[in-house]
Amino acid sequence: MPSYSFSTLDHSGKPTQVGEDVFTRLSIANCEHDEGVRPLGCGCCGWLSPALQFRQFPPAMGVPNEIIVTVRNFGSSDATGVLLEAAYNIWVGNEAEGMVPITALPIPIVPLLGAVEVAFPWTPPDADSTHACIHARVLDAYSMLHYTLRSTSWDSTVNPQVGNRNVTLVPITDSTEAVVVSYRARNFNKAAGITARTLVTEMDSRTQFRDVLQRHPLPFVPESLIPKALEGLNVQRPGLAMGVPRGASPVDGSLLSGGLRQPRVSPEGLWPASEIPAKFVHGRFGFDVEDALSGGALESLTRGYVRLDARPLLSVCSLQDFTLKAGVERAIRLVIPKEQFPPPGQRKCFRVQYQKGTSRPVEHFVYLSR
């Protein structure tokens, strides 16, 4: 059974919204600075939501757990009749097509300048996957009426009412063997192939947001420069929508206004630069992308979040380009040699970015602990 708890936000400012006296502004925070406004100006990644927590961390496959979601309301009115939806995704790209519903729960009220914690059970699937990204989304009558397309998006960089948690904690049990974390990539398009790339960087909490190239090493085309960029955001899965048919609403132009500045892009239209900084491309740790998987090859993967593979490891690189033919799956192995392990008693964070074409990369975070 779900459980609910209510609290008051520590928010000294007054709620403001141009042209509105009574409104709701729900948020599942991307970071501690998130007050339900997009775009975020702090450069946060969008895949480490502090508003999504596990009762037992890290979650273990096949072991019952509990997810706790914090929903805030920065508006000037109580939000009533709120719907919370949760889903998980085992695919490295976190595409909406790969989402599996967890639950859909009503929240009677999210008070103005208040917060509600909702807890519900979830058992991670005992499947051949090394991670499962958790997604949560809330909808209310105000957001559905005024921001219809945005509110039904599962993209937390666009929709402030969505949160994602994409973290794997890897305890090092054998300091003499490399850690191998396996991801699965899939092309859900059955008619055409795609090009993709993965990049892994070591993250230092003291420097990770020092400059824009450190935050965004993979060049991409900002959403505001893509013609009709928002028309493709209304992607819904059975059981995860609120009864709004696909394409039923017009494009929500508020995402491209309200103070959103035109980014300074390269001549190729990429941001923040046209090339990946050379310091991020090396062979100290990185990827070994296996061939397409099917049948017995897929079943041969060891179940669990971490896989120590006895097969001799090929040379690895922090940057890996590959193609996915229509409908094809691949295993992507992140190899972290023992030389990169943190000192005893400490943790080290690695950020895994997955990018299709020139779209904004999806991010995963792997923490090694000793």
C-alpha cells in the first residue's frame, strides 16, 4: 500500500507567474535548486533527482524494495486531484518505448508551498540488465490544461513534473579484478538503423560543474534550435498516460519563451562546441561493445548489476561509436580496471553518457565503493 506524508517547503520567496494570480507549479526536483521552472539555469544533469529515493540502496534484483517520491508545489494554490505515475527502464537510452509501468497513484492534495512524500513498493526485475532507471511524473488539472504537451513528456530537462534516478552503486569485492558493468542498448525503430555513441568520464564533485565543457563534453543540438522540437515529446505508453490521445494538443510554446536564451552554438549548430575535448578520450577505462545479442547470447549474460567477465578484455576507450540496425539489441560493457578504483573507505563516480545522433545525451552514474 502507498503511504503519504506532508510538509511545508522552506521557500522564502513568493510564488510568481506572469499573468496568473492562481496557479499550481508542481515539481519533482532535478536538483536542490529546482523550483519547477524550465529551462534550469544551474546546468544540472537531470538524471540524479534527489526527489527519488530507495528505502534500500542500492536496489537488488529480485529483492522487494520501496521507492519514495517527493512532489513539491511552488504555486499559489493547492494542487488537487494529482496523479503520480512511476515506471522503470532497463535500456541505456531510456526511451519511452522501453518503459515498464510500476504504479499510478492518486495524491489527494499537494498544498501550496508544500510537499508530499509518496512511498510505494517495487521489486527490481530479476533480468539480464545492469541498471534500471526510475522515472516518476505528476499531472494535475492545471498543468494538463495550460501545459498539455509538456506535462505529458517524460523528459525531465523539459518537464519540471518529471524526475529520474539513474544511479548504480558498485561495491568492490575483489580489488585484483576489473569491474565490468553491462548495459543494454536497443533500437526500437524497426524500419531504420541509428548511430550512437557512449562516453564515460570520471566525476569529481569539486570540479564536475566547473565549466560548460566539463558539464557537457558531448556536443549536441539544443532543443530550442530543432524545428518543431516539441511535437515529438508527447510519447505515451499504455497505462502511463492520463487519457490524453497522442498528438491531441498543440505545441506548448512556453518552453521556448519566458527567458530562454538562444545558446551560442558552433557553425555546425552544436553546443557547447563542435568537437569533444581531447582530454575526455583515453584508454584508462572505457567501453568494449559486443556484437548484437539474441537468444542464447543474451541469456549467457550473468544476472546482476555487476558482471566480472572471465573473457580476456580487449583494449577499451572512453569514447565508443557504434551503429544499431533496425530492431537490434547490443550489450555495452563498461570496463573499470583496478588501477582506477578509489582508495579504501572512499567512493569514485563515473558518468556514462549515451547519445543517439546529435540529440541531448542520456546520463547514467556508476559509483565504485571500497
